[in-house]
Amino acid sequence: MALSTEDLGGGSSSLPKTISPGNKVLKINSLELEQFKFIDNAYHLLLHVETEPIEGFEGFAIDKDNPEKGHYAGQIGRVKASQYAFADGETKSGIKIQRDRSILIFLQNFCKTLGINEWMQSQHNKHETIEDFINAFNKTAPFKDKYLEFCIAGKEYVGKTGYTNFDMWLPKAENGKYAFGEVEEGKVIRYDESKHLKKLEVKPVDKFGDDDDDFSTPTKKSSDFSLD
């Protein structure tokens, strides 16, 4: 019997609704503090990001419980400010590390790059906790619709549906290059898969998928932590 190419279904060749590691031009939609379950009072700082609008593309619903808010115009993703969680502690060389101060240093550099350092300075002594600070940042949203170039690193993991997703973070600065910067200024790290992507070990295929890919935003928490 001849092979038929009809009635094969839609397939999964459409553009993913989430980003993957690489060099990207992104805006920040919000920030989130996510508790790190392996160390008390430790946080990952998550950047909820979105690409520039893509013509003819319909992204995830902005609010699945409120369809009137529509869909994202670009691909979205959750990117950690660092591969490692922010926590109070001490490095091997005896340097004291303060969780909140480390988060604020990251946000200060971020605000300077975005050109919104005045907002950062205006928050001096206004907030009792880092949680309050992040809430204020999201509420006032001085970062709204401001795009930067990013280098996104990450590692592959298998999601609940058996497809490969990415746990993503911003890599450390290297050789005078940084994880984010103004577009086309040449200050951003060039993505190198051999350095910036931890790939899954290739295993023999034990099943074949016949449904659509799940491109939902990864929610798996990393077990990585470092004070160095």
C-alpha cells in the first residue's frame, strides 16, 4: 500500500511559545522571588521576559482566567538572575554574603543598564523587606516596554509530557562582557552552546510522541547553590 501524506494532523512545527537559551532581545514583564527549597530563606530572582512582537504569532494567554487580556505578542520565559540562589552565608574565603544586598546589587546594575537608576535611588529606606521592594518594582514597573539584549544560559530537562524544556539563567560576566546590555552595543556575552548549555545525556528512545509539544514555561526548580 502506498504511503499517504494526508490526515497526518497539524504536527509541531509552529514557533515555540517560550524562549530557549541564546542571545535574545527581551523586555521584562515582571520580577518574582521564588523560594529555594534546599536552603532556608534563600531565593531565586526570576525575570519574566518576553521577546519583541512576532508578526502572525499568538503566544500564551496573558491571564488564562481572563481571556479579555488577550495573548502575549512574543515568546515568553522565566530566567533566573543567577544560576545560584541568593542566600545569607559566607564564602570559602570568609567573605560574608547578605541575600538582600546581593539581590539589590543585581537590581542596581539592571536599573543602570535600563536607564532607570533614578527609580532605584528613589527607593532608599522606603521598604522594610526585599519582598516589599520587589512588589514595588512590579507595581511601578519602570522597566515596562524597555528592551535589552541578553545572553541566556541554561540546562535541558525533560518535562512532564516527555519533551525537553529549559531551566534558564543569566551567566556570570566574562572578559569584559555581561549577561545583559543595550542592544547592539557589543557588551553582551556571545552565546556559546558548549559553555552555556548543559545538555541532557542522550538515551535510547523508548517511546514516540504523537501529540503536540508542550511549550509551557518550565517550573522545575534547580538544586544549584553557591556562595562563591
